[in-house]
Amino acid sequence: MKSAGVSVLAPTIALLTMLLVATSRAWGSPVRWATYVFAMLPPPPGYTVGYRLQILLQPPVLMAAFLISVITSTLSSILPAFKASRLKIVDALGHI
């Protein structure tokens, strides 16, 4: 029985990535439009008319948020990985 090697796994991952991107693109625009058109916030105190919820997504802000989340998750995984690398295999498997 052959195991699934890199030659089979890479196209599968690429296909799943393309499907995920297409799905997010397909759902992103209608959700953004519906939020912009239909989401009305209640009026603030002292006013009688509410206002539309407008979400402004700018690429630099999105990239900064992505980088901050990647850096934070990487830094927070270093200590547990270092501790796990110091354990014996048998003891490390007991923590899974």
C-alpha cells in the first residue's frame, strides 16, 4: 500500500486553497453590501435618526492585523514547543 506523498498532497492543498478563496470572494461582496445597505445603528442619545453602519476595510490595516496575529501566535507557541522538545517522547505523548 502506497502512502500519499508530496506529489499527491500538494495539488490537493492547492485545490482546497483555490476553493476557499473562491468561496470567500463569493460570500464577501454580498455580505459587505448587505451590511452597508441594511445595517442601521440605533440613534445616539439626544437624536431621533439612526445612521448606517459603514465598514471601511483598507489593505494596510488588514495586512497589519494579519502580521500582528501571525507574530503573536508564533511567539506564544515558542515556549510550549521548547518545553515539549525537552521532554522524553513517552512523556510528551501523555500530554496530547
